[in-house]
Amino acid sequence: MNKAVLFDFDLTLVNSADPIIDCYLYVLEKYGYPLPERTAVFNLIGLPLTDTIDILATGGKPCRDREQMRDDYVKYANKIMSRGSHFYEGVPDMLESLRKRGVLTAVISSKLRFRIEETFEMQLGKKPVDLIIGLDDVLQPKPNPEGILTGIERLGVKRSESLYVGDNFIDSQSALNAGVDFCGVLTGSTSREKFCENPYVGICDNASLVEKLI
């Protein structure tokens, strides 16, 4: 039995696609870079912010404006991100149910921790998880396993007792690198077929269904 379930955040627990895409398009336009289709940006959600800027602005090469664009992204996100992000149907109930069953929960995300906390507070009025680890809490982002392993250690559980849930193949690779079970959800850009390339214990249409695996 899993004693702890750790979740990615964007497109796993919350539908934040529109504000994320809007923030990238805002900084690209401000600094004079060509604007991609929204689908192209959607497919990159889950990567660290600066990596995505490099891909969108300069095809993956280091972008000379990266740091300024990152700062402007965060400033614009302050205005639209949390209020424009909405939890998928059934997710708050699922998190509450896991807590009542004594299952520990955490968010391990490439998003800044304060933004995750802000979204919980703005949309739910509470923090329904035991632990949040954001990009600013680790030295290496996913697929490096640092975030997952740190979460497991802080929750006081073993890797064999933990499950990581995410919408992106990067999440799958992170779980593999951490040596924990993985469940994919199909609310992001990663297909069921792609998830099948790595070990998994389940693939669900959305995160509200994960509880059935516990």
C-alpha cells in the first residue's frame, strides 16, 4: 500500500494552461520574438521556465534575454496565473479523501513554491497537501529526482511506499530516476502510448481517479 502520493501540479492537479501560455506569449512579444501557436507552448508545459524560453525564443539555444524574460514572466504571472488556474473536477475531493485515509500527500513541481501556495489559497482557501516542493526548493529540476527524493525524506516514508503522479513524460522519467512507482494522467500533452515507454502502475484520464490505485 502507498503511504504517500506525490503530485506534479500544472496540468496534473490544476488546469493552468491558458495563463501559462499567455505569460510566454507576453514575454516573447515584449522582446520581439516570433509568436508560436498556442499548441506549441502547451506541449512544453512542465519544463523549467528558462528552458522553455530558450526553446520558444531561440530554438533551444541560450537566449540572451532569458533572465529578463523570466523576470517579466513572473511579474505578469503575478497578475493572471493563480486566478486563471482551476483545479480539475474531483481533484480537491480526492486530496481530502486521501488525507482522511491517512495517506500523506505532496506537490513536487517545477513551479515556484509561492505560486503553488497562492493557487491553493485563492482557489480552495486552504492547502490540502502535507508538503510542497517547488523549483526554488531544489538545485536540479525534473527529470532529476531531487524533488521527489526530498519529498519522500521529509514525509518520512520509503521509496517503495510512494507513488508519483504526473501529466508529462518528464514526470515519468523523474519517478524512474527516483526509483518510485508512477501513475500518468492524460490531462497534459503526453499520450498514453508515450507513458507506456517507462514503467507505470496506472494511467488515468485525470488525477481524481488516482485514488482507486491506492
